[in-house]
Amino acid sequence: MPRIGFIGIGLMGLPLCRRLLAAGHALSVWNRNPAKCAPLAEAGATVAASPAELAESCEVLMLCVSDTAAVQAVVHGENGLLGHLRAGHILADFSSIDPAATRELAAQAAARGAAWVDAPVSGGVVGAEAGTLVIMAGGNAATIDRLRPVLAVLAQRVTHMGPSGAGQVTKICNQLIVAANSLLIAEAVALAESAGVDATQLAPALAGGFADSKPFQLLAPRMSTRQFTPVQWRVQTLLKDLDMAGQLAGQNGLALPMAATAASLMRQHGNAGHLADDLSSVIGQFAREHDAC
């Protein structure tokens, strides 16, 4: 099995690395805040001093960081990956970032003989822990096939969506649905509460019906009980992705009024001090306690 280098030990990166270690993969890790690597070091991972050090010792490099700027910093920054890439390297980027930036990064990697796969994931922290994520991949089909045995440890399905950037476009579509749906779920919970219905019963009552979905089953119970921890999805992450949806639509001459409305409401909630909070906290935008403030 190839030695894997993993960059980004956050909400998703930590459980993904734990699954790789449990499957027997030799794993080296790096994070901007080294303290977050401590649980993995205890489990057998090697902690690298820089992304460059990972590239020197690993054949497969995986990234799971917050946004486009973070990926670019890992690649181009001091002791970054780019100057240390070589023929045979495969980079799999699980981050959700700009498709155009992805295509540029893939070209830069290819110039050094390495292969870049944009492989954003969906399924949240629960899916990362259980190995049931879905991966929408962009890049060379043969390269993605080489990665499948490793990705099988992390995901229930890997779908090749097309050339570089196609995976990121698909993830933007996914996030548009999740983010807009989360606001509708919050409105439904608030409406049930205000009309005297026990909102904690919404999820079991609607399970299996046309309104059901994984986000509904995760968010509605947390919203109805005001349980916002542990954090599963951060508000700032969904807002970032809604903004990318708007930018991508503009680049393609398309209007997305629902996405624009969702972005406006999500930004209002984030600006009220909730950017780092769980997505379920958006119930505060609609519930009666919000009106009383």
C-alpha cells in the first residue's frame, strides 16, 4: 500500500485519518496547528514538519482544508508541496474549492509529472466516521481508478464526474441543495413549534416521505431541541459554498434566485456571531425566541 500524506486535521480530516490508520495504511500528517495532530500521533501516524516533508516521503497526498486560499497556501506557500512534487505523485483534494483554481492547480501538478484529483466529499462528520461518504471526482479516470482501493476505506461511492474541476462543480451543486434545504428545515421546525406541534416528532413522522433526507434527519432533531454541539457542519463552510455557487452561476450567465436568498439568510446568521457554529443553529433566525430579542 502507498504511504499516504494527509494535510488538514479538522472536523473531517481527523476521522478520515483514523479510518486510514485502522485500515493499516502508513500515514504521515501535517496541520497548520500541530497540536491537532496529537491524537493521530498517538494512534501511529507520523507528524511531518511541513507539506514539503510529506511530499518527500509519501506517494499519495490528501488535502482536506477550509477553502481555496488554504489549498493554494499548502501548495505554493513556504515549504509547500509544489516544489517537491515528482512523477508518480497523486494528490487527492477533499476540500471544497473553486473549480477554476482546481484546474490551475491540476495543470501545475501535471507540469511536474504529478496527477491532481479534485475529490470533494459529502456526508458530513458522521459519514467520515462511518466511512460512508460519497466522493465526486474530477480528473483522469485511470488515476482515479488507482485511488479507488484507498478511497474505499473512506467512502461508499466514488463517481468520476469528468475532467479537473468537475468534482468541485458537482460539490457546489451538492452544497447548494444542503444549504438551502437547511433553511427550509429551520422554517418548518419554527412553524411546527409556533402552531403548537411537537417539533421533535417531525423527523420520525416524515421519515420515508417525500420531504425526508439525510440533512432533515440530522438537522430537524438538533434544531427542535436546540442541540448545536458537537459541530457537524459550520455555518461559514456552507456560506462559502453558497457564495461559490453564485460566482459559478455568474460565470455561466445563470441566475440562481434560491441560492442568492439562501446566501443572504446564511450571511445574516453568520454576521450575528454564528460563523463557527453548527448549521442547525440557523433555527435561531426563525424561531420565536429570535423575535423576542
